[in-house]
Amino acid sequence: MVIINKNTKVLVQGITGGEGSKATKQMLDYGTNIICGVTPGKGGQNVEGVPVYNSVEDAKQNHQDVNLAVLYVPPRFAKQAAIDAIEQNIETVLCITESIPILDVIEILEYAKLHNVRFIGPSSVGIINPELKIKIGSIGGANNSQYTPGPVGIISKSGGMCSETSLLLKNKGIGISTVIGIGGDAISGTDFYDLLKEFQNDKQTKVVVIYGEIGGEYEQKVAEMVKSKKFTKPLVAFVSGAFAENLPNVSLGHAGAIIEGESATRTAKIKALKNAGIKVADIHHEIVDIVQEILQEQEDYN
């Protein structure tokens, strides 16, 4: 399994807020094991039957088996909330919060690295595994019907495209293993490279789809990873931004969609991916056709 499994026990930071309480209900309804929540000053309350504590330290003292924290806190409080979770050595911290100052994100990532804690986000939509009936975050909303069990893993910088890609696959009778939204900020705590290492060892996943965009060099890291055979499963890539690439000096999309030099362009990313032997979809819906071909080849081979 990738990141989440049947032993995942969740703490929700900002659980009493509007977004936090709504997401908590959706996660619980799906089957996620949320065992506690935190909102400073709201200790002693409960949300959907989940006990609320004033601090992560208090929550961890009462629920020592917490191993994943999901953040629904305002941007100006996000750094401290993340640090509080990291200090309690919670294995994974997933940040839904958007618009966190970049210097705060840098501090969070340095602190997470120091404590050997995985930080996903910021601006992540979440993680979902339909076979386990576990989801973390707002991914899927209240419906989740587009996510059906199957062999395809998805890593996406776009939260919306987690659902859109999964729906396209579902309409062709193809399910997914784990879908992870890494967020589209300028700096990501966990990137394609990090997660492909996890998918490499996941028995359920037969092929992985990555949804990238202009800006940064995350896709180039993937290309080098495949070239060096650190990832050997079939991989399908899509890089958005064809329209934006034709508009000089205009930034569209996520905060991370900032082009600095030729290497961050869509053209450069696609060239690097193809040179590594990775199948690249020129149009988003072509992802499904490529995945179908790969799965058929695997079936024929077996």
C-alpha cells in the first residue's frame, strides 16, 4: 500500500472549523479511521463523535497510535500546526491548507526532514484508496463514486484532475489503487519522485499515471529515475500548460506553474520524459487509451 493502509489512524487539525468538520464527516462516512482532532481552545468538544483536544501533544498522549495528521487550518497558523504534529513524531503530515507563505513552507520542510516525517502538500487535495475504503482530505468530496478499485496509481499536482482522471478510467472499466494529490505550490513536500518509490513496491499497482504542469523540474527527476531503473513499472505522463506556454510573461494555474529557464517549460518536460521511454499523453483523455494498451499487453504477456 502507498502511504495509507488498514493501520492508518488519523488526527484532524482544525477539526472544528467549517472545512475541517465537513471533511471529517466525509472521511468517516467513507471508512477512514479518525481517532481524534485538535483545535486550540476547543478541547473537550467532539465532531461527529471524534474527541477534540487543545493541542497535538494532548491528543497524542491520549491516542499514542496516531500516525497521520491532516491539516485544515488557516494559512497563518499552518506552520505552527505542522510543527506541532512533526514534534510529536507523527509519521505523515498531509496539508490541505492553501496559500501558505513560501518561507513558512521551507521551514516546515526543513523541520520535517530533521524529524524524518513525511510532509505532503501544501495545497494537497488528499489521498484515497478505494479498495481499503480510506481517504485522507477532501479528495472525492461527498461522492467518491469516480474512485473504484483497480491497478492504476495516480499522482497529480492538480486536485481536480485526481477525480477527472479517475473518472475517465472508470468509464473504461479501469479502477485505481491509490490516488495522491501532491498540491501545485512552488515547493512540494513530497513529489513525483518520492511517491514513485512507494508505488514501485506496491503489489496492487500495475501502472502509474502522473499529472504534471509547467514550472519546476519535477518531471525531469522522474525521467532520470526511470533512466536509472529506480522505477521500472509502466508509467504514463501528462503535462498541462500547452495554452499557457504560448503566452509570454503570463502565469496561469498553480503557484508552482512558474517558468524559470527552458527546463521548466512543457516542451522541455515532455522531451525529457519521452527520452526516458515514458509514454506521454498529448491530450488528457489519451491517458486512458495508453493505460488500456499497457494493461492489455500485461494480460497478454501473463
